[in-house]
Amino acid sequence: MPEAIGMRPMLFMFLCSAVATTAYFNRDRLGISAYLHETFSEKPINALPAIKEIRSYIDSDFNFEMAVPNGWTLIIADEPLSEIDELETSYAVGFESPRSDENDHFSDYIMVEIIPGSISGAFETDGSLERTILIDGRPAKEDELLLRDYEVAGDKLDLQVFQAELYGLGYSVGFYAIGEHREAAVLRDAFRLMIQTFKLPPHLFDLS
């Protein structure tokens, strides 16, 4: 398992500029209207805007569903669907946050990554913050870490990573929120929103 973002090609792609892709959103499909009344973190000074509105996302390729912050931009990095069943490739979809100000050069984002087989895509940690949770009624591991002085485009930033992983399915589903540490409170809210509303279809891969 990798120790740094530079060792994760799929994750690193979301650190760079990406072209927004059209997606199908259905506000009522997940029954998420109650989230609009939940109290999210207040906006830190000179940081990512607090989450005020949300929307649901239904993936057009794999039909998983989740809620995401409204105003965050869809970005997709994937392998051709014809190659997914080779159990050697992965599929990822993410949502990039708005920039907090004109000096914000880092794209904070949340992401779901699906890897066929038993390979884990999670970052290595010391395990001190790891805990077992349920995502869509299935056991998962949740963890977090801080990458200090991580170099991005010549700048050294403290990056906060929140991560969780579904396991024991014949494939892994990884959930990530990565952004500047100063924006960790809102990033955590976006991460929680994603994992608490995530729904898998009955058959994601045909492994026969």
C-alpha cells in the first residue's frame, strides 16, 4: 500500500486540472433532503466554503449512488469499460471543490475508486486512527492521515487525507477526501456525506 500521493497514479490525476463530465443527478433518489438541515462545519477563515447544499450522484457506468456537495465539479478518471473485467484496472470518479480564494492553487476533492480483485488502494498509516464502520450496511475501515510539506507544483502544502475502504466483496471500493489541512473541517463533512449516503448496485462486477 502506498505511503505518498506520488505513488498513486489514479489519485494524483485528481490533483491536476480536469475536464468536467456530464452526469445524471436526481435530488430525491437517495432521500437526502434531510442532509440540507444538518449542521455542517462553519467556514474557516480563508478556506473552503462550508457545505450548504447537496445533490445526489448516480454513476452512469456502475450505477452506484451517493450524495455530494452542490457546486463541486465532477471529474472522472477511468480505464475503458472493456478492460475493467480483466481485474487489473480501476475506475474512479471524483468531485473537485471550488477554490477558496485567488491564491488557492490546490484542488481539494472527494473520490470513489473501484479496484477489481483483492488489491487495496488505501494509503499506509500507523493504524492509530483506524476504526471499523458500516458503508451501505457493509463492513469498512476508516482512517485518516496528514502529509506534511507535500510538494505540489513547487509549493509545499500540509495535505489532509480521509479514507475508507469496503472489503470482502471480490473487489475493493475506496473513498477518499484529500485537501489542504486548513480546510480539513469542510473536507471531513464532504467525506462523511459521501460515505453515509453511498449505495452499491446488486452486482457491480461479474466475477464468474
